[in-house]
Amino acid sequence: MTDGNRPVYIRKRKGKLSDHIELSDDPWYLASKRKLKASVEHKMKRIFVGILEILDNEKSSGNISDDTFKSLRQKILNIGNDQVRNMRIELDGRYNVESLNYHVELKVVQQEEGNE
């Protein structure tokens, strides 16, 4: 079936897209996914630690009360932890990840005896 010049694809059966994805169980892909999760989790946590540090500075300077600080801190931590969990679930269930490590090759050149 076509729509003008473009083909139109019709999905025959109902289901989630994730039902059609084959997740790799290759050790390289699993290790790559673990590294990515650790890196993203670290960066996400650094964001929330930075926010909490700013909040703590505001509390110590007297701009916000103790009760407000505790309430905001709890909300920020809950949101942060929920998002870290969601990131882990999404990476585990929907993505195959391959780490592209860099490779440096050093060429060894033999010097002539007279040139040093």
C-alpha cells in the first residue's frame, strides 16, 4: 500500500513495541549497558546533590526555614530516586548498548645508529 510516493506500513497485530525488540545477552553489550547506567546514574545524582547544596546554602543564610528545607529536600530526593529507577528500568528493557572504546596505536620507529 502506498500514499503518493511513500509506502505506508500497517501493523497487523496489536502489542507493545518492546515485544518486538530482541535484547542482547552478549557479555560485551551487558557490560556496556552496566557502564552506561553507572555513568548516567552518577551524573543524575550529581545534579540532585548540587541542588541540595544550593538549598542548604539558602537555609544557612536564613532565606528559607528549617521546615521548608526538610520538605523540599525530601521532595527532591524522592524525585531524584524515582528518575534513577526509571532510567535503569528503561535501559534494561528497551535498549541494546555497545560501548565504543577508543584504541590508540603507537608506531615504533627504529632509529639509525648515527642519529639520536
